[in-house]
Amino acid sequence: MSAALSSRACVQRPSLAAVSRRAARSRGLRVNALAVPDEYGYVMTSVALAGMLTQWQAIRVAAARRKYGVSYPTMYAEGDSEEAVIFNCTQRAHQNTLEYLPATLGTQMMLGLVYPKVAAGLGLVWAASRVVYTLGYSTGDPSKRLPGTAGSGLAYVALLLSTVVVGLRTALHF
């Protein structure tokens, strides 16, 4: 080994964490470690169930496309026949769930850092209620979605409000 190589090998480079801490301090930021509670696995399971829910809904929409002859890229069937209404309600159940999914999962994962069982429970209620919502809506009678709407809506609002409260308590240290 040459002298040049051996002298380079002795130079210690700072770790990525040390560089990040130094960069954060220079911008006035503080870097803290994030501790994930042991019970966070419940949150992970509930989040995965929400993913399974949307996949199940997508499969239902694909089956309804075949059954009622609605080809891609058409989003909704035209007309007001019973078949068109059933397809549109099936499609809308999936679409509406996707509209709520980002905020539901985001609040669930953040709340779960402090209250994992509460977050997982609310996520489970939301997903189970969305199954009821989907089955009711997919009949073609939009009023049959209401029991699922009530359950998922309450769980959604509880996730939002709980996350706001925990966020403020964390930020204000009380």
C-alpha cells in the first residue's frame, strides 16, 4: 500500500447523521430522533387493511365494468338505466374512498406515533365502515351507503381532531 493511500485511509469522514445535524443547526433547525412505539404495528396493520380495502373496491369496479360493458377510459356509464346506475354507484364508492384515503392514512400514521392503539382502532372503524358503505352503495341505491358513511365519517373526524390536538400538544409541549 502506498503512503498516499494509507494516509487517506486514516482520514475519518463525518457520518451522514453528523453532517445532517450540522446542516440543520446552521439553518436553525433541531433534529430529534423519532421513536416509534412498540404498539405501532397495530397502526401498520390498519393502514395495510385500508390498502386492501381499496384493492377490493378496484376489483369490484373491474368486475362491474365487464358485467355492464363500460370500457376504459370511460369513468362513468352514461344514461340512467339500472345497469348504469349500479356501475356508477360501484365506481363512486371506490372513488370516494380514494378521495378520503390520503388524509385518513396521514392522520392515522401521525396520531399513531403517540396513541397507536387509538389510531389503529379508528383506522379499523374507518375501513370496516367503508366496506359497509361500498356494499350499500353498490346496490344502485345511494341511500344504502348512509350507515357506512356515518361510521367512516365519525372515524375520519375523530382522526382529524385527535391529530390536531396531539399535534398542538406536541408543538406547545403541554
